[in-house]
Amino acid sequence: MGRGLFRYDVTSCETKVIPGKYGFIAQLNEGRHLKKRPTEFRIDKVIQPFDESKFNFTKVGQEEVLFRFEPGTGNKSYYCANASASSVESSPTVVTINVSPIEYGHVLLIPHVLDCMPQKIEPNSFLLALCLAREASDPYFRVGYNSLGAFATINHLHFQAYYLSVPFPLERAPTRMIMNGEGSDEVGVMVSELLDYPVRGFVFEAGCKLSAISDAIANCCFYLQNNNIPFNILISDFGHRVFLLPQCYALKQARGEVSHELLESQVNPAVWEMSGHIVLKRRKDFVEASEEYTWKLLNEVSLPDDQFLEVKEHIIGVTSLLSREEPAWIQQESNFESTSPKVTSHLPQDCLVLH
């Protein structure tokens, strides 16, 4: 920040918890949409080839790069402050700052940056994102992904991550188990469906083996990508809990099916908004922010019932898990009345939360 690398001071943005049952979080970030890089590709295609003539992360200045993020040897993590250039593989995975941050510590994970891969989920790259969540070793650090058509703005493979010292409402939503994987607690994957939340989606949970949840998510993403269904992903709980959220908001926008009220707010519901952290561009919207408005916005994001059920059936098939429907009351992981954790003391620059 002292070197002027950010486009604005995110720590000066006002933030508040919207009164109500769900505890949606609103941030006032006036002008962010004017300072971000414009989208340079079609919004109606989830898979598009990489175009080197458009902005991509090979054009980022080295001053924005924080560190490499690579698999090590042995079973321990370690940090090399001065790794020699000769040890860098031909296409390193890097973590960079986000010059248009939403929260404290907002970074980008760019797998094998010089390979110039398009914004598309693959098992190996997704496993890197899970490992980033694990290595951060902080419950307030979450990793997100936006597909093309779901408000990704750059067609170069990347994930986002930042610290937010309160729970996302999505993380506290009740769920119902729909699939329970065979195997030990270490490798089994459980899949649940979100309940009583404005966005319809799925929750994947796994034991110690991150590769198991990575494979399950990648298989589901293959189906969504091949069928041109946009989606967003939130990774929480050190990589052991992943939310998969298919959406259709951009398509509704293109068809003229979104109300003028929602369009006027200029909110693009990407992964953070769908998780309950709403970035607002106008003070009027921030002051008047209500649970009713937020629910209305996020409810527009979800797939229609018939399409969602079709996606659900395919997810059951591609993940090769045992189908297991249970009553909603059995599988409630938490409820919206739970107490929010205290702000972490190691994040003194967190945006102010006004209750």
C-alpha cells in the first residue's frame, strides 16, 4: 500500500452486518467498478480459449508478486526467503496482490502462470487452491473462484482469497446430505444440498485427503463447463469444505429478465456476493441495505428448479457416490442464530464492521 500498488485503500471502506436472520455483510466501495479492469471476453461461454492479446497475468508487474507457491518435499511446510532463480520451474505458481481488493489480504493464486491456461477448473490446479487454504491455516481465510459467465473478469486461470473475520452467511446455512462417499473418514467425500438460503448449491466435505474433494469437485466442474453452466466456488475450513454454486444471473441480464432496481445497483453477484459479502457501489444502497433486498438479489442468481434438479442428478452420477437423502432436520450443520467469532487479533487492518 505504501508503494501505491493498490487502486484504492480498502481499509477505509465502510462495512456493516445487515440486520436480520442471515447476517449478510455489506461493504461500501464507491467507484470500485470504475477502477477494475473491464471484462474482455464473451459472457455467454463458460469455456473460451486463452487470448494473449487480452489482459492476462503474464503482464502483471513483478512488484505485485508476493511469492511462489509450490509443492515441497517431505511432510512439512517451509518458507524460503531467498530461493535462487535456478530453482524456479519453467512455469511457477504465484500468489500476487489483487490491486482492486475487497478485503484485507486479498490475493490471487495463479497456477503455472506462464502456461497461460484459460479460466477453467482442472484437478491439479484446483488441488493447489485447496492447499493454499490449508497452508494459510486460518479459519478466516477463504479461497474463491468465478467461472466465465459467473463474473470472472480475466480469462487466465486464477483463484482469489482474502481474510474476513466473521462467518460468511453461506457457511452457516443448513444443509441436507444427498451423497455419502464410501471409504474411510480420510478419503470419503460427503455432498449436501443447501437449504433455507437464497442461492441453491452444494457443499462438499472431506477428511484429511484434499485430493478426494479436489477430484469430486473437478468432476462436477467438468459437467458444468461442458454444458455451459456458469458457477462459483467458495473454499473454507482449511480446504476441507467446498461450496459449489451454479448460477445464471448474467444470462438473465442478457435476456432482460433482471429488474431495473437490481440492475441499477450495479452489483455483480460473484463468489463473494453469493457467499453473503455484498460489495455495494453507491452510498444510497449501502444505507438502505436490507435482508429483503439481499435475498431478492441472490435469489435471482440461482438456476431454475428444473435445471438445478438436472444438475443435481448429474452431480450424483459423476461423483460416483452413494445417493442418500435424509430429512432436513438431521443434517443441519449450523443455524443462523449461531454466534459470530471474534475478530482475529492478528488482522489489525480489517475493515471496520459496524453493527
